[in-house]
Amino acid sequence: MNCSTREELGKKLTGREESPVSTLKGVSPDKQTVLIIDQVDAVSEVSGRDGQIKEVIFRMIADAHNFGDVRVIIVCRTFDLESDARFKGLKSKNKTRQIDVPLLDWKTEVEPLLTEKGITVNVLSERQRELLQLPVNLAIFLEIGDNKLTFESRSALLRKLVEKKQRVIENRKPFPSWALLKPLTTMCKWMSQHQQLHAPESVLDDCAGAINILRSEGLIVSSSKKINFFHESFFDYIYARAFVNNNQSLLELLLSTEQHLFRRTQIRQILDSLRQDDPGRCLRELSSVLSNTKVRFHIKTAISQWLSSIEKPTLREFDVIIAFDDFDSNFDQLVRNALLVTDAWFDFLNKKQWIRQQLEHKNEQRRNTVLRWLSNIVGQHSDEIADLLRAWWGNNTERAEKLLNWFKFVERQKLDEVLLKIYEDVIKSYPANLFKDGGREQFSLLLDTWKELNSELAGPLLRILFDAWFALNPGRNPFERDELGKINTYYLAELAEIAPLAFLDGTTDALIRAVDMVIAEGKTTENYYNFSHRAYSGDIVGFDFFLRMYRSALQHIAETDPKKALEYLEKLDATKHECFMHLHLETIQVNPEFLGSCLIKLFPNSTLFNAGWEGARWKSFADTAHAVIPTLSLENREKLENLILSYHPEIKFAINKTHKIKKEGEGEFLQTRKGCIYNLQHSGQIQWYILETIGEEKLTKKALVKLYQLRRKFPHESVGQPHHIEAYTVNSPIKQSQCKRMTDQNWLSAILRYDAEEHHQRSLNKEDGGARELADQLQQFTQKEPERFSKFCQLIPYTAHHAYIESILRGLTEVKEPNYTYLAQVIHYAHVHPDKPFGKWIARLVGKHPTLARDPEILKILIWYAEYGEANSNEKIDEYYIERETVTIETLLQHGDSLHIRGTNGVRGQAWESLSSVLWEIPEAAPKIWSVLENALNHEELISVRCCMIYPLIPLFNDDKVRFSNAIQKLIVLPENSPQANESIRLSPLMTHLGIRLFPYIFYWLPEVAKELAFALLESDDNNMVLAGAWLIFRESFKNDTYVERADTLAKLSVEHRRLLADVSADAIKWADNRHRVKELIKLFFFDEDKQVRERSANVFGNISADEISNYHDIATEFLKSPAFLERTSPFLRMLEEATCDVLHFIVQSSEKLVHNIINGIIESKQHDSDIYRLQNLLKREYASSEGKLEEREKILDLIDLMLQYEFYGVNEIVETHER
């Protein structure tokens, strides 16, 4: 622990004055080696120890990474991995893998080992098994070696261990002059006084040979002249045992020194020992400590937690803790933690009738606390709790709703029928708010929770829930589209899959009732249509979704228990509604051997042939017939075929429509003479579909003759298929799989054929597109085969739809390493088009591959588009593009340098943007581009295009600053004939994202030009431009003192100006030359009257690097005094998290301010949840490192007490981390 270098550590470990990693590498240079570093938590930040050894460890880890084949295994607590900044950083690296070590598994690890050792495991209680899953307890148990040992705690195990070791030592020769407990107690006293977990070897000088004997018996470990117990729990046990035997009271012990978290475990261990050895004294100690105001609250909570774990509590112990209860209000926290957390007190309190009394108490908080406790322990006391709840409910409607809410929070390890019975009875009482959310809450509770424990019992519960739904929603149908969505269909579907019988049991009655309602409403209603709609695949919603669940469950039962399936089919009257007929048919076909005869019983029925799917109503019947025919007698087979052969729906339809036409006249297509003729011409089509589906090998001669006849009638048609229902799509007219095989000639033919953007409907949900959709395919294939389609592009006639050449240009833009020769040829070909429609994509292609412009002709083409390309001159569209290109006050406040260009106006704008890329790639092109740019500056009227001309000015800035100076000033001067020549909008190019980025360079190299441009913005009549000018002045004032006075004047103009300056100041802390001014402004802004100013100034802490925090203590100090702290706390806390210097005093002050303001109601805790969480992690980390700082440690303990007392969420993690 005292080594400051790798070499020093290596010398101590291996005798070699080099890094242990180097030693490993030298031992095995060609093979993988492993370095194990155990107990790394001993040097984490929370340990509070010297950081030198941690630095050595991280250097060794770096060595191992550099060698590559040296692996490092680091062992530490999860807490240290999450809390120590450097460990957390190590965890986040790709080279690191975290392996969590869980408790030992009883079945696979502990039980086999105990059996091997000859221990009878079936006599061990659940509590004993839990204890032995912890390795240290298992090791102690095995060391004791007593097969008949009774124990219910680690203390009992340690007691037996000490007794055994005492016997062993007594048999040693020579016999030592001391009893075992003497050296152990001596060690313990020294460690307790110094509140450390190790002691110098010299403390045992009076016990000759003790160190060797204790070490050989495995009771202590020694290293570097220091000794400690084999486990921290052994220290606590010995200390408690020694305490019991002396005259000091627990209160005296606590008040003798600061009550550090270290004491919590000691106190519980002492009370445990006292309770076993001196119960009377234990009660006196309890009462005196809990009632003393000088005892810290964290100690009292530790005691109340200990009380919650004791076995067989007594009346006197109850009297001690209940003395702190205020009977008229909610439970005191200590009382609640002692009595109402675990089940330890349940039997005692129940026998005393205390629980019943609390449930009847007038204070609602008190009742809810007890109910919450009962929900947590119901698994251990289900019968008794069921009796309590039933008596409390007493059929009271208001209590019924509370009881239903209680079931949501019940923690169950097993299903208890007594609880189920209460749940059923409460539902049957039909409380008014049972389905206040449409049923989602109750159905979710049932389906998600109960099914996991005993899915079969979910069936009756589901049935009861549906009965209640109908009772409380008269006239409504639970399977309507809107209603079904309110029931949690996800869990319903899950139940149907894992427990199909329970699902059928729970839903069948509801299904029948729902269908009866639909029938009663009549066939013209929307519900009737929805209940008759069945999609074969795709997007399935509403009743159809439920029907699919039901069908799937019924089919599963038909396969596994056909008798049971038949029972359900008999409940579903197939003559009532076609959805029932559908279920019959689809179920019969999965088990035709058992259910085949059921098909004949369905004859004749009008819905038999219409109970299938959308687009193929006949299919369910046909599939069932196909499955069933082999199981039928000849007589029944003939009945089936006669039914099919007598089915002529097309003729029947035509006759009905003819009568309707005579009566009403012609209507839509099907109700026309033409439509009737169409149906007559297709008579027999459905019959043919059915016979083909059955298959000719299963048909008699008579049916075969008909099948052959129908095949001749429909020679070129295929059997119809049910619809796949999905979102509407428009596809390419030629499938991608076909496009793959197309030659250039095929493509040309397709391009000529699909020369328009017409869409053609291919099916119910799909349309075939036209030129645009086919061009999209062409773009994809161009990306894959750029050279082929570059050549092909030149074969496309100019008369073809523009989308095709455009798609090839688009595709080539995405190619990473193209052949520039082919690209140049495509550009030339596209440019020659008489209408010049491809300028935008030619410009983009050159911008993406600027090397192309080394060809003078390509550069010439791009320049042509910059000068003469299309751009929309419509005033509104021009304004739209200006708005897209320019920054706003909001974007300035978000730091413009992180933003990107949003768009360009037409071909000219795109060409100027691409010329910028050319200049960066080919600087020698500058003379030509300068010439065209200067000419365009005199003539370009569209401001949106001028906004794009800022692009080439950036690379040209380095080429000729004098020329640049003239150009940037001309950029904001419109041609004389422009109607906007004198308006502020002409300054828009300066307001582009790139324009704003360019200003720092102009200020540096061309200060007078920058000043003139910035002042032009300030003098504008556009508020956005005025603020942008102020923003530029504010930024420059931190680099150039000549602007300070103007910046100060601007800041006084408005609150918006102050917000800007606050934001710039917070950012300037990273780069300003005048840091002193930044700090002074920030400190003023913390106290500004405007909340936004305060909040923006607080962002400064997000810009201070971890290694510079010590330079900004004055800012942090002011911030903690200011109102800004409570309004914008997060950046400050994040800074403290990352700090590499001592920030303990800031953490303490932040915590004090935040905690006190929440307690006093000045701020709401919900608004600062994340801040409190951060602070708790910081306190957890800093607690150990404050060991030598008594004043700061005391303040941390005060904070912990306060947060415990006011029950801040997460505070228990702090105290639990530092317990043993």
C-alpha cells in the first residue's frame, strides 16, 4: 500500500525491480498471461487512502494493454466500480468486460458440496440455506464441521467457530498462556478506538505466539506488520461479545466519539449479543439510545432495522419501540422501520389485534402504510392476511377499490387460493371504478401477474373480470375496436400462448355474449362488419385480433386434448354467426381423426362457404375438407362433394342483382348488367378453388370430372388467395429480383414503357408505381455497379423521363471510390440535355467528388450552373430558403459552431456550395472561381443564393485577404435594381451558420472589416440581426479589450442582450484571453434579476475541465450563495463528479443548501431528483476520504441524518455502502 512506483511494487512482490507486468511478459513472452489484482476497492476513492498506489495500479493496467497479451483481472466491489471515477472510466472502455459474482446457487453449487461432505441438507431451513449461499458463511459452517449444528444467523456460526477454535488451541502443545478471546478482544478494542479494520502486530505483544497461532487457525491475516480479522463480520462479532462483558453502556460508547457509519454494524452486533445473553440489559440499552437526542439518526435507523429482523419479538421490545409512535398521525419512521418492513413482527402484531386496529384507524396514511406492508409479506402469511383483509373489506365499496389497488403491489412467491378468492369476491361486488381505465389495469394485473404463478387459475379470474366488465358497461362490447384496445391485448395474447385452456375458459362466455350483442344490433352495423372481417395475415386489429388469439388457443387444445376442444366447439353455435363457423372449421382441420365427423354435422349451413378469410371466404371450408376427407365414410364423402357441386354463388349473385336492377336500376359496377354478365361468366370459379384445394387425389370420379371441366374453363387462372392486410404501399413496377437480371436493353425497354408517374393497383394493399419508383431501383443498382450504369446513362434518350438520368447521378453521388473518367462522361452527357434539368445533381456529384473538377470542362460546367442555373425567384420561396440558411437568436444561444447547413435554393445555390468543395480539394482553381464569384456578386439578385455564396468565400479567405475583404462587403450589397437593396435582409449572408463561424477569423486578420460588418448588423432594423451583431461583439470582447466598453453598453440594452452575454461568458471560460473579465461577469450573472440569465451563466461549470477546477473556486463559492444554484444545479454537480482536486467542501455546501431548501419547502424535491442522486453518490464517495477531516465528516453525517430523517430516496445506499 505504500509503494509509489511499479518498480517498487515489483521489488516487494517478485524481488525484481520492474513492473510485475514486465515480469509476466518476460516469463512467457509468446503466450497469454494473467495478472490478478484483488481487493482493488482498498485503493478506490471511497477508501480514503493515499492515491499513489492506485496510480501504480493504473500504470500497470496501461502496461498490460500495451503488451496486448497480458490480461488483467481486477477484483473489487460493484460500488467502487460505479463510484470511483477512474474505475468507471476503465469500465467504459471496449477492452474491459465486467463480470458480476452472484451468491452461490443452492441447487448447483451449495447442496452438492454439502452432500459430498456428508451433511443432510433436507433438514436445513430456508433461512439457513440463504445464509450458506454466501461463501464466507459456507466456509465457516464447513470449518465448524458439525452436521447437527443449529443456527439462524452468522453470529451463531461465529459463536460455534470460536468455541471450536478454543478447543483446538487448548489441545496445542505447548499450551498457550492466554485464552482465545484475549488476543481477539485486544485487537478488536484497538481497531474500534481507531475506527480502522487493521491493527499493528505490536498490540498482541502481551500474548506470546498469538499471531502465529491465530494465523494458522485462519482467524486473522497479517501483512506488512499489520493484522486484521479474516472477515469484517468476525471483528463485529468479537467486538460485540467483548462489549457484553464490560460495564460500558451502549449510550456511553456512542457519545464517547463521533458516531461514524462504522458504528452501525457494531451496534447491531452488540444488540444481537445482548439479546441472547442479557435480554434485560438489551431492553435498557435500546430505550436509552433511541430516546437520547444526542444519538445520531443513522444509528437509530440501524437499530430499528435490527429490530425488524429479530426472531420471536416480545411484548417488552414492542413497548420500547411503540413508545415513539404518534398514535394520531402516520407512523414514526423508527416504528415503521422496526415493525412494518419485514414479516418478523407479523405473528406478534396479529395476535395482539394491533394490525386490525391500524386498518380501522382514522388516519389514511397509517392505513396505507399497513396495507403496503401486508402486500410485501403476504407470501409468508397468506391465510392470516386474507382473513384480515376480508374482515376489513366487509363489502364496503370504497374499501373494495382500495383492495383492488392493493393487489397491484402484492409480492407473491407462490399462488395462494385464499387471496384469489378475495380478489374474485371483490370483483364480483362490481365496484364502480373497477374499469376506470377501460379495463387495462385490471386485465394487466391478472394476465401479467397471476398467470406466472398458476396460469390455469387465471381462467376463472378472467371469466369473472369479463362478467364484471359487462355488468359495469351495459350496452357496450368489449371486443369492439376501441374497447379491445383498452384491454391489455399483449398479456392476453401471452396467456393464450402459455395457457390456452385457461384463456378459453376465461373468454368463451364473453365471446358468445359479445356475438349475441352484435347479432341483436343487426347486419348493417359497423360491429357486424368488424366481427365478420378476418385477415389471413398482416395488420390484424380489433375483434379479428381477439379471434386470432382464440383460434390459436382452440387449435392447440384440439391437438392436445380434442375432447376438451369439442366441449368448447359445442358452446359455439355455428349457425349463429360466421365467426363461430370459422372457429369450427379451423379447429376441425388440425385434428381431423377425432373431429372430422363434426364437419358433416355442420351441413347444410349458409355460412359454411363464407366463414373463411378476406379475399378467400371459401378457404376455411376447403382446407377443412382437404384434411377431413380421408377420415370420412364413402357416404359422408359423397354428401360433402354433393354440397360442393351444388354450390353456385356466382349464379345466385347474378340473379339477385338482376332482380335488384329491375327494381332499383343500375348502380355501382356489381349492380349493372355488365357486372351480372361478369359473374355468370365466372360461375364455377369458387367451386374450382375448393376442388383444387381439396386435391384431385382425394376426390371421387364425379367430382374429378367437374374439376377437369372447370380447369378447362379457367385455363390461365390460379387459385385465389386470402388477403394480406397491411399499410398501403407503392412499389416499383418491376420487382427488385427481376431488376437484378435485366440487361441494358431490358432497362431501356422498361424506361420507354414506364415513362410517366402513373400508379396501377396490383392488389388490395399494393400499387405499382411508374417512372419515379423504377428510377429508385435504378439508383440502388447504380450504387452497386457504378461503372456499368455510368455507361448505360449515356444510352438513355433525352426524351425519357428525367427521373432515370437523375437517379443515376444520385446513385453515383453515394459511390465511395468511383472511376472519375466514367463520372465525367455522365456529367457531360447530362449537361448537354437541351432543357438542363440535372444541374442540381451534377453540382452535388461534383461537390461530393471534387477531384472531378481537375478536368477543366467539369469545372466549366459547374461554374456555368453557378452563374446560370435555375433558382426559384418567387419571393416567398426565397424568404423560405433565407430562413433555412440563417441563424436565429436561439441557435446562437445553442452555440452556432455545432450547427450545420439546412438547405440551398435551386441549382445556383447548390453549385456555389460545390465550388467550395472544389476549392478545398483544388486550390489552384481559385483564379477562375474568383472571377466568376466577383461577377456574380454584382448581378445575383436572390438573397438565398447569395447566402450560399459564403461557402466558396471561406477557402478563398486564405488565398487573398484583400480580395476577400472586397467580396464579403459586396456580398451584402444587392444590385441597384433589386427591390430589397436597402433593406436589412441584404445582410442575411452574414447570418448564415458559416458566416457566423467565419467572423472570428475576420476579426483576427481583418479587424476593420469585421468591425464594419458587425456594426452593420447592429444598425439593422431586424432584431435578430441586431442580436447577432451583439453576440459577435460579446465574443470578441473576451479576446480584444477595445470591444469591452461597447459590449458593456450593449448588455444594458435589453434582457435578451444580457442572456446572450451570459451564454457567451459561460462558453468563453474555455477560450477567452481575458479570463478575469469572464469570471467577474459570471459572478454578477449568478445574481441577475432574470432567471434565464442566471441559468445560462450556470452553464459555465460544464465548460471547466476537471484539472482546472482549482482555478475557479471563487466562481463556485459565489454560485453556492446565489439563486442560480437552485435553478441550475446539474452542471455544477457534474463538474464536482469529474474533479481531480479536493472539492469536498463544495460537495458538503451543495448538499447542505439543496437538502435544507427541500426540507423547508423552498424547492420541490421532484425538480431536483437527479441532483440529489448525484449528491448522494458524491457523499458516498467523499465520506471515506473525509476520514482525517473531522469538521467535514461531521457535516456529512449531519446531512445523512437529515436525509434519513426526511426519507430522501436513495440515502440508504450511502449508509449501506459503508457498513460491513
